[in-house]
Amino acid sequence: MKRAQQGVALITVLLIVALVTVVSAAMISRQQLTIRAVGVPITQRQALHYALGGERLAQALLQRDALAGNPAQPLDHLQEAWAKPLPAYPVDGGEIQVRIEDVSGRFNLNSLLRDKQVDQNAVQRLQRLLLRLDIRAPYAQRLADWLDADQEVSGEQGAEDGAYLLQQPPYRAGNRLLADASEMRLLLGMSDEDWRKLAPWVSALPAQAPLNINTASALLLSTLADPLTPDSAKVLVAARGAQGYPDVAGFLSQSALAGMGVAAQGLSVGSHFFTVTTLVRLGDAQRVVQSTLQRDAQGKVHVLGRDFSQRWPQVSKPVKKEQ
């Protein structure tokens, strides 16, 4: 009897030890999950502040560049300090990378509307850009209708409320300037494939913001006239040299543009709008923040908005040559 009681007592002790072990393991596991759950937001918040630091660095570089010249009439080109690749900056547990891009070197979609009227010169430039990208849909006319305030369809291929109300779900034309270039995806018939081709080459800036001929690619410069091709426009890029074109007149006097009737309207040699993409890596975590900056006539740089949905790097897809 005594031995049986001892056996029962031993089994009871073993059961208690096993129960305590299971409870302790569960507590430790839950504690680890809690620590990780608390740690991730802290790391993300730290990464956000590092990213904002990268944004401030870009603001300082752009402001210094403006004050070195005439802020009211800037001269910006790709050989300036802000445009060159910046080294990665080491921080505790990771690094920060910053890239500055002149969005005035892209086609400004809002330029299709000037003084509340459709600018046919800008429409033609967008049409050429679409053709250079092998996009055949009439998005230029449809964008003009999207931007203007009336309900009159531009030609046979435009689109106003009547066309959009037939969509599922139905919606109306914007009848205002684009706040973001991605609103182009709302245009009638816009496919994901066409948008992916177009996105790297366009921006949505104030309607009067011109194209900077000193930072625009050969593809964008080729949209200034029908006879120009991306290959022939490379001559215009090479002629910029290390200091860029000093003025639009010098650009228009290039022999490659002789007899093409390229208008000075919508062109400039300086920029007021930039995007800053900042990548922060901390351990296994990373965060990308893309900021839109405006540099005013006094050289001060203001943050217009931030986008937390971008990825790094953003590489433009190769463009098919014009046949």
C-alpha cells in the first residue's frame, strides 16, 4: 500500500512538472510575440524618421543649388550635385539611400489645359509620346476631355460623362486637373499594360509647369516634333554638354531642330518640382517614402505630399524604337 501511494505521488509530481513546463513555454512564446509586436512598430517608426531625414537632406541640396544661382530663373541639369547618385548613409542597424528626380523632365499631363482651354500643342506632344511607347489608344483626346470643364466630346474618340456613366461601376469625368498621374488609369479604355508603359514618363504638375529640356530624356524631347525620333533626339541630349542649355533659344537653334517649327511654349531650362525617394533599411525591415517637393522663386523648398506605396528601385522599362 505504501509503495502504491508513493507511485501515485510521483506521478502527480511529474504531471505538475509537465503542466508547469507547458504553461511556462506558452508564457515565453507569448512574451516573445508581444516583444516582436511591440518592436515592429518601433522599428517602422524609427525608419520613418530616418526617411524624413533623407527628405530634409534633399531639401537642403535643392535649396543650396537654387541659392547658388538665380532662384527665380533656375538653370537645372543632370550634372548638378542633386541629380547625381548619392552614397548610402550608414545608421545604427542599417542604412539610408536617397534619390532626387526632376519631375519637370517628364511630360506634364495637366499641360493639356492652359487658361481653362485645351492646348492643342500639348495634346500633339502627348499623342507623339503615346506613339513612341507603342500605345495606340486615343488617350490624349480622352485626357483633354477629362481635364476640361465642359461636356463637349473632343472629336470621335474623346469621352465625357456619357461614356463613363455606362461603365461598371459608373462614374463621371474629372473635369479638373489631375492631382496625381495615376488618375490616368480612370480614362476610358486605359489598360494596365498601357499605364505601366506610360507611368515612368509622365507627371501631374500645375498646368503652367513646363518641360525642362535639360533633364528630359531623348524620348521626351522627341515628342516636340513629328520628324524627331528617340534616336535623332539623342543629338539634342548630347548637345546639352556638362552645363545644359543656358536658355530655350539656344536649344531651339540646334541644327537637329531646323525647319521643324518647334515652339518655345511649354519649355524651360530650370525646374521647380522634384520627387525624393528615400529607402531605409533597418535589420530585416525596410521602408520607402517618396516625397514631392516644390522649390519656389526664393529658393525655399516645400513638401507638397508623401507617398508610402512606392518601391525601390523604380526602373523605367525599355522603350521600343519608332518604326
